Amino acid sequence: MLIAPKVLDWFDIYGRKDLPWQKQLLPYPVWISEIMLQQTQVTTVIPYFKRFIERFPTVRDLAEANLDDVLALWTGLGYYARARNLHKTAMMIMQDWAGVMPTRQSDLMTLPGIGRSTAAAIAAICHGEAVAILDGNVKRVIARHFAVGGWPGQSSTLRALWIHAEAQTPNKRIADYTQAMMDLGATVCTARHPACHACPIRSSCSARKTARIDEYPGKKPKKVKPKKSTAMLIVRTRGGDIRLVQRPAQGIWGGLFSFPECPLDELETKLPSSAVSVIKLPAFKHQFTHFELTIQPVLIDIKRRQDVPKVPNGTWLGSNQHPGFGLSRPAERLIKIVTELPFS
Ligand code: SF4
């Protein structure tokens, strides 16, 4: 039995139709919103989306922008590869597609950062192509409704989910169906406490009928993450200026500004002789998908900028200056902390 008729009836009454990127459903804003919505909730995305579109209203504006400006607008959203890929893709659209985003899913998928589901969402919502989507929300709805066991990160589970997603995709009202499925997962079939009483497909939902909703989708097998540690050297002048360095384009926090780092056991050798005081601030943990990093911040007060040698890719953030570039999450957090601390 196809779920589309019930899902569409539900969407007509309850679906969200006034999100900022739904005004005209044009490819550029839909693309930006789809990328921002990967790993991030709608309520968090909305202000970021508005600022982004105001600053870069067209593909051309994004392509011609400085990557630092793009990353600055992304600060706080995380997963910065998404912002770097947006920028790279905008440049490719200008160069290879005469400034017009491709319309078909298969062409969209050739662009950096646009996977099968994101390409399908853009093609279906903006151009009516009858292709299936399978973002995180839709995976949850399908896994529960059809009782697809296993973790969606496993290829066999993913394949089974795609088969159901494709079989359910209707030929008519594809744009509405695509948005409806994403909405259903985001607002009704939520990860915790799904509102089954308000769900249009509850009567055919296998997980609900067998009272095994919590088992779908299957959890990721637990793996102990490797642990790493580093010291972050926060050099601050009497006037409150803070030294930052831009990280290499590749790797963690690629292209963002952060503090110079060194291994904990080399800390003593890295302290400048001009330091007026050196204070170890409370250490904290930062989680990456593949490892856990313990960060030991070290506040090093100096009298003036000239008291420390220049470092490659270094810059100074003046006191009370708004950074016009992207910051790593720990740098953002530590700047707030040290700004409150008196000079020693
Ligand atoms: S009935 Fe409940 S578990 Fe099943 S799809 Fe609807 S909200 Fe999700």
C-alpha cells in the first residue's frame, strides 16, 4: 500500500509552508537550506539561512565571495566541510554550468557536497523530478513504518531503506510529497517521543503495531573513540588583543581560525620568554565523530603584540573586535571566557 495519499492529505493541512526557503522554492535557496539542514535542526538553521541569503543572494555572489567570509557566516553551525563545499560548488556552477544550477538529480550529484538525497530533494522540490529522498528524518519514518532493522550507516540497511523510499515515491505532487516526508519525520515521527496519534500512516506502521518503535532505526554499534589531547596557547596583550592562527584548509576546523596548539608535554618549551603570566585554564573535552580531544587552554599574558614572534597565518583579534572570519568552536568558547578574565 502506498503511503503517499495519506502523507499528502496530512501535508495539505499540517505541513510547514512558510519556512524562509519555501517562499518561492527556487533551486539556490533550497540547496542552501538542504545543506544547512543536514545534521542541524530547523529552528537553529533559520537565522543562519537568513543571514547567508542576505549576504550571498545568488550563486554568483557565493562563488565570488572570499571563503573566509563564507566560513564566518557558518561559525556555530559545525561540520564546516559543508560550507567549503557550498563555496566550491558555487564556483563550479559559474564555470561549468554557465551560472545556472543543474536541474536533474544525476547532474546535481556530480557537484561537491551534494549527495543522492540532497540532489533528489532539489530536483524534486524545484523541478518536479520523481526521485526518492532519504535524509535523516525520512530514514526514521521509513525504518519504523516498514520495520527495517539495522543501523542506516550499514550499506545493507541503507539499501533496504532506499528500496522502500523509491517504491513509495509518487509520480504526482512530488515536490509536496518530498517536503511532506521531511516534515513528517521532523515534526511527528521524531527521534524521541514520536506523536503516533497525529501520524497519517499510523494504521499501517509496523513499528507502532508491534510496539517496537524504539528499535527503529537501529543504533550505531558502539565503538570506543580514540582519545587525543592538545594544549591551546591563548596569547593575550594587556590591551585585550588575542592572537589566532588560520588552520590548514584540510583537516579538522579546515580554514577556520583557532589558537596555536602544541602537544601537552611540549608546553614548557613553547611558552614565550616575554610572558607576564601563564595560567592553565580548566581543560575540557571536544567530541569529533572519530575521536575525543581533550583541550588544555593556557592563557599567556604579554604586554604588547611585538613581545611575541610572528607565526605563519597568524592574526590578532582586537579587544571588542567582531571577527570577520570563521572560528573553531573551542576558539569561540575560549575567546568568550578569556575576555572576562582580568589581565594578570
Ligand atoms: S505511527 Fe508513529 S512510529 Fe509509525 S511512522 Fe507514524 S509517528 Fe512514526
